[in-house]
Amino acid sequence: MKAFIDKHRDVHGVEPICRVMQIAPSTYWLHAARRAQPALRPARAQRDDTLIEHIERMWRDNMQVYGARKVWRQLQREGITVARCTVERLMRRQDLRGVVRGKVVRTTVADTTGSLPSDKVKRQFRAERPNQLWLSDFTYVATWQGFVYVAFVIDVFARRIVGWRASSSMRTDFVLDALEQALYERRPTEEDRLVHHSDRGSQGAFNRSSQHRVVRQILGSRSASRLGSSSPKFCAACCSGCSPQSEALARSTETGLCLSGSTDEAGR
């Protein structure tokens, strides 16, 4: 907002722009004064500049592998008193990350050989009735025995998980099993014109068997966003009321959330 005013102030003036944007002109003038005289900036902002120099120095001196915890401990050893959350905030602002041990898990793998459905949702995740729009995705939960992958299907209108399945591998079968469970649970008809939306991962392809071709015929149409799109994931997490990881963990302890169905042997 301040950058926009700086760009157009010579043409339209500060006060008219502030009137249209419904902000006080004094707010902009205070920003301009602090930019011209850094000594007028708040004490926190001035201290952040000093801490950023120390944080970047430690991060570079340690081969750029230190995360917020190790940088914070090094600051304590050098006698610089600072909260750990402050270090995390400043490293996030400067886009500084430490090296994370372990294998990076990719849950969305594009299938470049198959045909890709068009995006019929266009990021408009709203429904006026049940069985109008379903979102599907799957995620992983780290356990002591390895990763557990959880696939789920959500009815956008009801904000309820209508199908889910857990497995120890990212195979297409367990993703389709979650969809089949949702179809058995809701039993949509052709009049519903159901749209099933997901990202463009290869696990959602309906090319496994004649049974899955029947599933494809039941659905009104399929929709897919771009590879790795965060919109279906974010909307799915909002509709379920919490993150998919929390849903799976809560179900594993049998707390009885809004999930319906059962897991396979591999996911127990």
C-alpha cells in the first residue's frame, strides 16, 4: 500500500489516494519520515536490523545449515539475549533455512503421459447443495514405524469428510478406495452433476480396472488444478476444521471426528 502511494503520489497526490484507499494520510507521512530518518523507527525495528546482521553472519559461517534453534543457541553463547521466536521470525523474513534431515516426501507426482482434465472449479470452492463439489487430496503423517499416507474426499457444501483411506504406500489403489467409499456413502446420481476436483497427481487416474471405469461414469465430471496447487489443500484443511495430519492422528487414537469408514491393514 505504501509502495503504491509512492508510485502514484506525483500524479494524484497523497491525500486523494489515501481518501480512496480509506487510510489516514498521517500514517503515510509517518512512514515517509521513518524512511528518511531511520532513528525515528520503533526500537523493535532497529533491534531487528542488528539481530539480522548477527543471524545472517552465523548462518553463513556455519555453511548455511543452521536452523532457528541452533542459531538461537549460538546467539545465547555469544551473550546476545533474544527470544527463540524472534530468531524464527527474522529467519523467516530473510528466507533463511537450515538443512532438514530425512527424506523429502513428494505426495504430488505428475503423470505426463495421461490426459489431464481441465480446471472446472477455477479456485471457486463454493457449493450450493450436497454432492455438487468434492475435493480430494492425500497427505502423510510421520510415525515411529514410517510414513502413513492418508487420502480423503470432502464434500464442500457439508464440510465433511465423506471418504478416506490410510496406507503405507502412495499407490493409486488407496486413493481410489477413498473415492469409492465416498460414492458408497453419498450415492450421487446423474442429476447431481457432481464435480470431483483434485490436483494433477498421477494417483487419481481412473485407468486401473473395469470397476474404476464404473466410478468414472458415476462422476459428473472431473476437475484438476495445476501441479502442486495449494488451493485444494488449503480449502480441504479449512472444510475439515483442522489439518489433514491432525485428522489422521486423531482418528488413529479413535477420538471419533467427522471421518467415516475404515482403514486397511497397511494403514493401521
